[in-house]
Amino acid sequence: MAQPQPRGGGGEGEQVPVQGKEAAPAHHGPIKYGDAFEVKGELAGQPIAPRDAAAMRAAEEKVPGVQVPQESGGGFSAAGFMEQAAQYNQALGAVQPGQASDAAAAHGVNVTQDAVAGGRIVTEFVAGQAVGQYAMAEEPAEQAKAAGGTTAARGN
């Protein structure tokens, strides 16, 4: 006969009820890149750090004309999510204020945009791995001005 399992103890993979939704897996410990983005290798196992988030925000702001999704009524940009994850990780004590992840410090953070028919594709990278991508439609006057791709990089 199986023993009843204690509730709320925090076991790995434990289900936590969310109001109005099915139970979701509990998350214990820092939010790592591999928890939030489809990344591999060294980056996947590193907690999202405050300096990484600040570097992504700066890179987003340096690409001319880029409206990050939450500012145009859409979802979150990589920087927006990274800022929240870094705050959570800092509250847990997993990262320190101003800390950067090893991968981001070594390989940098950047945002690219490439012109395509009718708009642009914006891709956001940490340590050379894509963590965000979205399309932006252009106004007809802006389409005539668009020529080639633009990149903004921010190293740590």
C-alpha cells in the first residue's frame, strides 16, 4: 500500500494549482535560460542575470525603429522577460545586483533586424543563441526607406 505524499513540501515536478487553470509544475530555484528559451549548452544552465537583462534592453533600444512587442500591444520582448526573471533570481539570492551570466559576458547580447517584404524580422540573441524573434509590419512610406539589415550589439 502506497504512503500518502505530503503536500506543499516543494518536491521537484510537484503540481501547483493556479486560479482558474489546471495545475502547473512548480518551479523551484532560479529561472535559467533553458527554462525560458530554446537554448543549449552552457547558456541553458545559467540563471538569467541582471546585467544580461540590462544589456538586452540596451540592445533593443539601439536598433532604430524597433518597437518591442509589449509596447505595441503584443507579448513580452526578451528584455522584458529577462528583467522579470533577473529580479526573481536576485530575490532568491541566485544572482547578485549587476551580475552577468558567464555566457553572456563572454559572448555578448545583440538584436538584429532584417528587412523582408512588408516589414522586418527582429531577432534577439544571448551568447549567439536566439531568445526572441518577431515580425514587424512596415508602413508603406517606411518600406521605401528600408534597405538591408541593421544590427545593435551590446557586450558585457
